[in-house]
Amino acid sequence: MEDISVITAVHHPVRRRIFDYLLLYGTSQVTALSRALDIQVGSVSHHLRMLERAGVVERAPDETGDRRTSWWRLARRGFSWSADDFADSPGDALLAREAERQGIRAQIDRLQRWHRTRTQPRYADFDAFNTETLGWATPEELNELSRMLRETLDTWRDGIDTDDGQQRVPVFFFSHAFPTQP
């Protein structure tokens, strides 16, 4: 189970953008993050320290030897949790539900941005897709589905050779699996 401090740290909108940038582009300087995300350097530094406290990012060695700027990298690549994990603590459950709402809002915002920009020339060869299905599962089987999906996505992401000269754009994948009624 994730610690609530990790969940609340990552689900702040600015910190989530920083996490996503580091996930896509790897180790980065604070100034590069600031320029790429159009956020003030001081604000980026503050949010990096919050993520560091939660164990999400860590300081990286300065390979340039400059020492006038700090370098950061991810300490971990992903999270899997449910608001139900925090049912035994009312305060943590409230925080987890709000983080869940923030996460869903961010996912829907990304999907809406895609629909607004999908006609741009740089996306001409890309087709988005929607995957959904219904089935039967026990709690253990639903947990196994989650594990299998994470493993599949990690294998897919780690198998892409980003140094092969091909033009790529960031791709966001999200899915939800939960009990339902027809």
C-alpha cells in the first residue's frame, strides 16, 4: 500500500507535471524543468523538495561539474493504489479520495486536450484508441489484472528504443477497473 504522503504529493497538479516530465525525459535540471513547464524556478524547486520528501524524486549527480543548478531524477516510476486502501483512517481516506478526484480530473483534461489538438499536423499519423470491456472478478482477480496491466505497460515502455531516430510524441495511457452494475 502506498503511503498517503506519496499519494498527496504526486496528485498536486504542478508536481504531477514535474513527475510526468521526468518520467518522459529523464534526469533534468531545475531550469530545464522551469522552461519546459513554464513554471518559475523557485516554484519548481519547492515542488521538487515536496516530491523528494515523499520519496518520489531524488537529487542526481551534476555531470557538468557546474554546481550552480540542481539536477533531479525519479526515485520511482509509478504508483498503484486505491482510495479504499485508506478506509481505516478517516483523515487519510479523505485525502486519498481528493487525490483520486484530482487524478481523474487530470486524466479527463488530457483526453480533452487530445481531442482539441488531434488535427494538428504533428499528430496526423496517430490514432488514439479506447479500450473497454466488462467481465467477472473476485477482489484477488482484479488485483491480478492491475498487476498484469502494469507489467505489460512497463514492458512496452521499456522496450522502445528512443535513440533509433524515429519521431515520437509523448503518449498517455489510462484505464480504470472497478466493480459496476450493467
